[in-house]
Amino acid sequence: MKKFLFLLLTTILVGSGQLIYAGEGMWIPSLLKQLNEKEMKAMGMKISADDIYSLNHSSMKDAILLFGRGCTSELISGEGLLLTNHHCGFDAIQKHSSVEHDYLKDGFWAMNRGEELPNPGLTATLMIRMDNVTDQVLKGITDQMTEKEREATIKKNAEQLVKDFEKNSDYQAAIKSFFKDNQYYMIVTETFKDVRLVGAPPSAIGKFGGDTDNWMWPRHTGDFSLFRIYVSPDGKPATYSKENVPYKPNYFFPISLNGVNEGDFTFVFGYPARTNEYLPSYAIEEITQVENPAKIKLRTQRLDIFKKYAETSPKIRIMYASKQAGVANGWKKMIGQDWGIQRTKAIKKKQDFEKDFQQWADATPERTKKYGNLLPQFKKVYEQIRPFQQAEDYLYEGALGIEIQRFALSFVQLVEISEKHPEDTARMNTILNRLKISEKSFFKDYYKPVDMEVMAQLLETYDKNVPDEFKPSWFAVIHNKFHRNYTKFTKHVFEKSFLDDPEKVEAFLKSYKARDYKKLKKDQFFQMALELRNFSSKNVQPKLSLLSAKTDSLMRIYMKAQMEMQPDKHFYPDANFTLRVTYGKAGGFSPKDAVEYKTFTTMKGIMEKENPDIYDYAVPEKLKSLYKDQDFGPYADKDGSMHVCFVAKNHTSGGNSGSPVLNAEGQLIGVNFDRDWEGTMSDLNYDPSVCRNISLDIRYFLFIVDKLSGAGYLLDEMKIVK
Ligand code: ARG
Ligand code: GLU
């Protein structure tokens, strides 16, 4: 009875919309007012959609930035202080690290502004506004057009819109497709280019639990790092210069000390990269039964080798830390995704939907004509795609999983320009300079024996799993001359090439003249890389892009049809690296029979996991003593414990790392950094029973900065509310 009353009440409050308190959806910030505000308020939100996104006054959107190319970050002070994840700042932290200054291991804290470390190439991008420009982009499009004509018209319209905008503005504009090319938005941005490292905890906090705990709940990771944006003295984005000053944002987030409890309203504002919720079952089968398993196999081999060597020396561990984390992260996610799709019977659910869809499509002659043949067409195209996609995956994850191959590939442009346009010295110098920089960073983190073992292994796996028609010609050499002895072949190529020798490469680039391209052309690794590229662009890419153009256009029509079939449903577009809002309540879940996960973790769990003999579970002495003394300062929860992480029903994805997690008042209560393993299939199929986002409790962040790192001076510029 109680339950019924509650249901009745909420329907009255929410109205008769389709939405339930499910947590599914990554919503467009400019449409919140129209689509979501009512529901958000019914769920407990105290602020308005206008506080989140407004063009008339400063709003929260002015404090969210795309960090680098793949993460989210948020401003937490009036002086450009930028908070993101440890794993988002990882590359920057690693680049400043050496055996003498191991900031990965020991952490880093600037004790004043002068000590903040510049990171050339690192950017932070602010979205200024977004506008629906669908009509302008689709101007001149007719149903009679071929796909090619359609594409060309759209491209021309989009380019014109961007040009017209940028003519009168200092900002950059880009046109982004939404709902599978059914809608378009112009996204206007400003990119900051001087982003300095302010602080990072030791990895034993920022990456506590390492890859063992990655993608898992319960979690105890202090996954944060701090940066600061600098601008030129006149307030404009500029690359690093001593004269630059801290950025003064239009908005920054106040930080709440009140914590989060089960059932509390939360929302996340950030940059999810890519999701695919509306695919047909054939695509899900292809991804989870063919593509993922092959990639998982190749990555497992690479990771085993990395691990073996990392355990032999701290130097190699640092060298391979960032690569290892990247490879392992995707690897584990794919495993979780395949598993989740199976467990939630996602393919069967899609198939059931497809039955209904087919019936709906067949119900009128007009619909039959437009949509009746969609699903059979999808089936056919996905069958055609399979062998090519598999070849591409093996080329990319297999052959290009060999580091030296990727490095060799970066010389192709130099050879091409030297051979065809030796007179174009300007262009040649640009390429040379780029290579001189990339050569340094390549060798800084390159350990040949690792790569040699990887090469022998991956070549063997490639050879055994890919049909002969998809093998570059050097496999014939491996078969005939080396009798399938992959290790011997590997040794041979390394002996014949100079690209694995930092001194030789440096000298070569330093004295480079156009005619030297001949030396590269004779180099074994260069030859292999070149053939790899040519092979792919001749035998795989053309067919693959033809077929994916086909699925794209089918998908455009299928998306439109799905929306037409369910006119009352609020649809949200798949993630496309644009700013989105997702909201849901804090709360645990049951991952399997008889297991119940709670909403938050505490420092007690860190101590339970502690094991000085396992790298991932070592706990810094200072953290231990703070725990022993229960010295949590004002950061402890009302229950007296120190909370570390929490889960909530927010629909997030890769790219949401570093996103602010906000309470009903719009105050910062956490930093998103992960999802639960059982829920990683949410990119393809969201399931409210098991999909959760994992966040760092903002109080643990303050505790680490203040109590553990002695960088409490930074709190002075933050707005902390109780
Ligand atoms: N799974 C999280 C994400 O996708 C965190 C990755 C970094 N952590 C790690 N242990 N590798 O980015
Ligand atoms: N760690 C992820 C990131 O890089 C976020 C986790 C997810 O995929 O949801 O963005």
C-alpha cells in the first residue's frame, strides 16, 4: 500500500513522461529544462536547469573542461585550479618522473605557484555554447540524393557554418552529429594551452588497488590530481610563458563537506566519449563475440610480458607504467562488457525489440517501404564486415601492438616527402622536428627485450588466427625462411634495423638530408611498417569504410525509425565527446546472488586490503598513522569514519573520468573515475540493476591534500561549505 501511494505521488510529480528513476541517459545540457528538469526536481534537485546551463549568466557549464583529449575536469577555485583524476593526469605525472624524482611513486606537490610544472601539449577546453543547427546543416538534402551526395552537401554546409562563425569570433567552432546523423549541433569552444601540474598523491593512493581493483566495486582509490590553468596577462589562452597568470573563470564549484548517503540525488556533468545504445543485435554480437575476444587475447599476451619485466626492475616498471595502464584498462573493460551483455541477456532483449520493430514497420505500406528491410540489411552487412573487421583488429592490436612498428610507422611521412618533394624543405623540417621530439619520448620509455618478446608472441598469434589473405608479405618470409620460428625472425629484424638504437636514430635525424630517405627505405622495420600500412589501405580499409558507410546510413534510418515508433519516449543521443548531464541516486547494488554492495567505502577498507608485498596494495606510512590516530579533521563523516569512494546510478562512460559529481544543491561531493565491472556493458545496454558510476568522495580528496600532503594552503582558494 505504501509503495503504491509513493508510486502515485511520483507519477503526479513527474507527470506522465516515460522516464522512471532509472539513471539511464546522457542528456544534452541545453535541453535539460525542456526534458529533464521536472524529473530531476522530483528526485530531489534543489537548483534549476538554468543554474546548470545558461547563456545569459554564468552557470556550471563554465566550470567544466575537457581535459587533454580524453577526460573531464572541473574548476574549483577563482584562480584556475582544476581537478581531475590521477589516471587523467598520469601521463603528465609520468613525464615529469624519473628514478630520482619518482612523482608516480611519491606524489608531487607544488608548495607555491612557482613550483607548478608546465606540460607542453596538454590542453583544457571549455564549451562556450551549443546550438542546434540541424536545419542549416541539412539544407538542400533530399530523399532522392545518394549517400555520397548527401554527405558532400552536409560537409559543405557544416564547413560554411564554421567558417562564418569563426570569421567573427576568437572561439573555435565544430559541428557535431547527434542521434546518428539525424541532428547537428554547433559546439563553440575555447582551448587553454598552459595547464600546469599542481599536485598528485602517490600512486599508492591515486592508483590504490591498481589494475586488480580497476573497474571494480568496492573501491578505495584516491584517483585525483590537481592542475592550474594559466592565460596570458590579458586573459586569453596562450602556450606556456613566465608572464602567464592564473585563469579567472566565470564559475567554479563550491565543495560540500556534507557527504552523500544512500538515496541522495546526484548528477554528473562531463564528456562521455562514445556509447552505442541503439544498435541492432547483430552489431552487439559482432562486438562482444568476435571483436572483443580477439582483442582480449592479444592484450593478455602483451600484459603478461609487461608484468614479467616490470617485476624485475623499478626502472622498467616506471617506463611501462603508463602503457601498461592503458592496455590493461581497455582489456579489463572488454572482459566485463562481454560478461555483462551475456548476464543481462542483452542480445535476446535486442532481438525481442527487433521483433516488435519489424511488426511495427510492416504495419503500413509506407513504413514497410521505408523501414521494412532495415533489419535484414543490417544482418547482411554485419556478416560482410566480420572478416575485414577482424583483419583490422589483428593489424591494429597485433602488428601495431609492437612498439617499434608504431615508431617505424611515424617515419613514413618523412620518406614520402623526401622522395616526392625534396624541394619542400619547410614541410620536411616540420616533420623532422616532430620526429625529433617523438624519438626522445619513445626511447625514454622503451625497453627492447620487452618489445622483442611482444613481437615474437603477437606475430605468432596473428599468424595462427588470421586467414592468409590478410597477412602482409613478411609472413611468407617467416614461413619459408624462418620455418615459423617467430623469435628467430624477431632477432633477425632487430639486427638488421637501426630504428631500435636511440643514438643512431638521433644522429640520423640530426644530419638528415632529403636523399637519406633511401636509408630508411632499406631498413627492415621501416619496410615492415610501410607494408603494414599499404596492406591495410589496399586490402582492408577500402572495404571496411564502404561497409561502415553502409551501416552508418542504415543506422541513421534505424535511429529515426526507433524514435518514430516510440513517440512518447525521451531519447538521449549516444555519447559523442560533447558535454552531457546524467543524474541518478546514490546507492549500492547486488552484483550476483546473495551479494549486496553498499553505497560507500571507508578507510577501514584500505587497511583491510593493505599488503606491503603486493605493489597495488601497499599503503603509505603516513596514511596508516593518520588512520591509526583517526585523525580525519573536518573531513570525517558524521558517522566518524573517513569515507573514500561511493557509487550512484549515473550513466557515465569513458571520458567521464574526472567529472564532477554534484549534490542537489549543485555542490561538489565527488569526482567520477570509474564504473563497476558488472556494469561496463552500459555503453551498449544500460541496465539499472547493476550499472553504477564510481566516484571519489570529495572529502577524501581534501583530507589527502590537507592532512597527508601538507598542501593545505590550496584549500584557501577553494569555497568549502558545510
Ligand atoms: N577504469 C578507469 C577508466 O576507464 C580507470 C583507469 C585507470 N586506472 C587503472 N588502474 N588503470 O579510465
Ligand atoms: N575511467 C573512465 C574514464 O577514463 C571512466 C570510467 C568509465 O568508462 O565509465 O573516463
